[in-house]
Amino acid sequence: MLDYRADRATLGKNIGDDLAEGKPTLPLIHAMRLGNSGQSALLRNAIEKGGLDQISAVVAAIESTGSIAYTAHQAEAEAGLAKEALAVLPETPFKQALLDLAHFSVHRNH
């Protein structure tokens, strides 16, 4: 999500680096599935060719298909499952560190 929402100063890397590396991230995959044929083709091409020159159109497609919200929801759900799995462990600093990590991974901005 951060690759399409944060700015370089906050993120600590260039916006679109994952796209430039051809990484088919969940927001891209979701947008390809829900987008119209033009959006799907744009996103597929951007993944295959590292479409940084099309980053504005890519971000627009991701936003218009609700893919950021979908990805955030999925991340929250997975973090919730992780926290549930940790519930059986005794209360220790190690358990707390894992709980904190699950929270941070979903709510981070960098």
C-alpha cells in the first residue's frame, strides 16, 4: 500500500519502486481483477515493464477500484489472525514484541 500512498520522504524509498521491480503487489492484482479492460491492460503492462512513467495512471486505477481499502482490510485481517494465534502464549516481552510487530506492520507509514 505504501508504494502507492506515501511520499518519498516518509517512505524512505522512491514511490513506485515495487512497480519498477515488477512486483505484482496485492493492490495491483486486486485492481487488475476489478478494473475495466483498459485499467487491467495498463496495470499488466506496468508490472511487466516497470511502468514508472505511468505511475499516476496506475495509482488512479488502484484508487478507483478500491484496492487500497481492500489491501488494508486484508492486512488487518491477517494481523488479527496472527494476534489470535499468539493468544495461547504466556504474557512475556517476546509475545508483546510479536503483537507490536503485527500492529506495526499494518499501521506503519514508512
